[in-house]
Amino acid sequence: MLIVSSISEMQSLTSRLPRPVVLVPTMGALHSGHLSLVRRAKREAREGGATVTSIFVNPKQFGPNEDYKRYPRTYERDCELLREIGCDIDVAPEASAMYFADSTTTVVETELSALLCGASRPGHFSGVCTVVSKFFHIVQPRIAVFGQKDYQQFLILQRMVRDLNFSVQVISEPTVREPDGLALSSRNAYLTPAERAQAPVIHQTLLQTEKLIRTHQIGFGEIENWMASNISSAKLSKVDYVAAVDPGTLESKKSLPLLLACAVYFGSTRLIDNRLIT
């Protein structure tokens, strides 16, 4: 695997890569969920293409009181995992190379970004859109792969690509979970043993809610209250939001198809998850 830390070097290399180029943007601290995205990228690249990952902890998508400084950084281990899986290139620039000190240009999606996680984390999705658009320009992929756990992010990036005419197909791969259902996340490492024991209540609630909907045991107007109550039965949890929304607009909806989405704190660790019901 080739490791590239220079943006100019990557841009020079991009024009010589075999096609299609498939990109998996990450912030590192890789786990099986990330590796499933790389495997999907390799399938999309087929035998003749190139699979590229990026590892970059993006300061622009962290709020003032969030975990940028303590976000797990395991670069050597990450590179070893990528080598083992057969990734072709990893691009890992420094923040000082990605953002000029006097940079004043950002990419802002104004509708989907105002809802759900966007309401809780102002500016987060602008940081995501800005860094992803930069990697699209640097790497010039034909396809980019993202995880369904970050469903809102996936939807926003699809909108960005459409609105700004990027020649990139944004595709998603299903969420990878622990045996007890907890969605894999780099932030799971922050959980105490007691918090980790209770965190599966998130996925359990999503499954139970789907069952209640399909068996007509709950009205659409009751879904969010029921979800919040069930998650709150885990004593260490603190609900940020629960939502039953349209999968395409993220607006409140009282019919199928529905996206069930939630963000829950365990201590200072914020976990997200979702389930699409069609």
C-alpha cells in the first residue's frame, strides 16, 4: 500500500491511477465497520481500478467542546489493517496542509443539515461537506463509500454531489455491529464497562419499535415518546434526540417508509444509530 501525506503528490498521482478510483474517507481509528467499506470499495473498483482511503481527523467537524483532541489516533495500526485488506493507497495529510490559516471558504448544505444531528452539533455538517469535497477534488474518485450508521451524513453528501455537480457516485454499506447489536464506532472505546453494558439498548429499541409498527401495536404519533422512554430505561443513558422521519427529507412523518434515528449519550460519549423501515 502506498502512503501519501502530500496533497500535491496525491493530485499528481490521481491522473495516473487506473479507473475506476473508489474512495473511502475516514478519520482513522479503524474497526470492522471501516474495513467493510474498504471491501465494498475493492468490489466496486473491480480488478482494474484503484481503492483509496483517506485518514484525516477533521478539526472542522468538531464543535468547541467536543472530542477533537482526544479522538483516537491509531495510524500505524490503521495502515497495517489497510495493507492486510489490500487497499492500494492511503492519503493522510496534516491539518495545516488541508486548511490554510486564513481559509474562509466552506461548503454548506442548508436544509438536511439543520435537522437531527445538525441541530445538536451546529457547523458539524459544514465541516463534513467541506472536507469531503476537498478529498473529492484531491483524489478524483468515481465512487465514494460511506456507512449507513451515519445515514444523515450519507444523505447530505448525496445532496452536495447532486447540487454541485460532482462526478462522484456516493454509495452506502450496511452498519456493522457487535454481537449484542451495538453499532461499531471509534467512540465506543470511550465507554466505561458499565456504559458499554447498557449501550445496546439503542439498537434493541430500534428493533422493538419496528416490531411494534409492523404489528400495529403503536400509533405513528407515539413512536418518538416510546423510543425515548425505552432508551431512558437504561440508567446511564441520556437521550439527545429520537426521531421518526422521512428517509429522503428527514422531516417528521407518520407513515411508511420511515427512518428511525437517535443520538444517545452515555457519560460524555455520544452514540448514534438508525433503522430504515420500508
